[in-house]
Amino acid sequence: MAFDRDMRRVVLATLLMASVATAAPALPAHYAAMFEKGKTWVYDWKLVTFGAEDEKTGKPTHDTERGKVTCKVVDVARRAGAVVAHITCDQDLGRKFVVPGYWVATDKGLWRLGDQAPDADAIKDAKKEPPQIAGAPKVVEKVTHVEFFDKNHDTILTGVRESPKIKGWCAYEDTANADPDGGHVVTCYGPGIGIESGYDDVGGELNKLEYTVR
């Protein structure tokens, strides 16, 4: 009987060690919540749509809509050395609302893979690209000059800045200088939240979307 108990202890210890060995690595706090199955967020959003210029003021007319959207992590899986989460939302706010879709993470960074479930090859390819936000972000700004006939308007800025308000990080891109339809895109990540807020006023769609988690 004592031998059987000892054997059971050995087997249990082996199973526990195997479980720890195969468990997902701990993800950084500013996006770990996006990989908790069942995690739910409510975002308040505002969409401003611009119209034709007002004849009197010369400024574009605009229409403002407001609402809330609920998003949830419906599935989490391990694949190709990463954790994959599928997030769905109860409204379709268009491509400027980046929360829904398939997200891939390691302790090195976070990637968004769109609306189709990724296979192993897609995940491996994604991890070769710069992440939406790094696992250990650093304040940085990159200046890229694109080919354009006007050398005073050929600059794209991309970077990461700290957000003391949420004790997190914001990734941003500014294409307003280099593209008539350009603008500003910002996504902020907070510990225990994941995506805390976002902003996109890129002009091709003549609107701007802002959203913030409650």
C-alpha cells in the first residue's frame, strides 16, 4: 500500500511538471487580458462623419454618433509557439475598430491577424513582422520618408509612447504629412485591460472613430 501511494505521488508529480512545461508562457500585463477566455469589455464609442463644406463657414459639416459596444474573448488556443485569441463584438464598427478579430501573442509581442482563424504558417509569418505592441515596450519614434513630389510633405511617423494615465502604452502612426487621405491612428494598451482606447481619423473614409473602455 505504501508503495502504491509512493507511485501515485510520483505519477502526480510527473503530470504536474508536464502541465507546467506545456503551459502558456506568462504574457505581459498590458495585453494578457486579451487572452483570458470569457473576458469581456464594454467600450464607449464616438463616430464623427464629415460631409460637404458649409456655404457660410467654409468648414465641413459633420454628423456625430455615439454608442457602446461589448466585446468578448470567445476562444483561446495554443498554436505555433504562441497564444491565439478570438475576440468578437456585438456591433460592427468597421475597420477602424480594431478590437474584434484574431490576436496572437507571445511574451515578445502582440499581433492582430484579422478576421480569419490563422493556421500555423500564418502565425509564424506574423511573428516575423513588428508587433502592434512589444512585450517590453520602449518609448521610440521612427521617421520614414516616402517618395513624394513635395519634400516638405513626405514624412510618416510611427512610435510608442507611455500613457501615465492608464499606466500603459500607446502605439501610434501619423501619416497626415505624407498623404492627403492620411491621418492619425492611436491604440493604447493598459495592464489588466488590453486595448484601453483607440483613435483613427485617417481621411480616406471622411470620418474619425474614438473608443474607450469603461
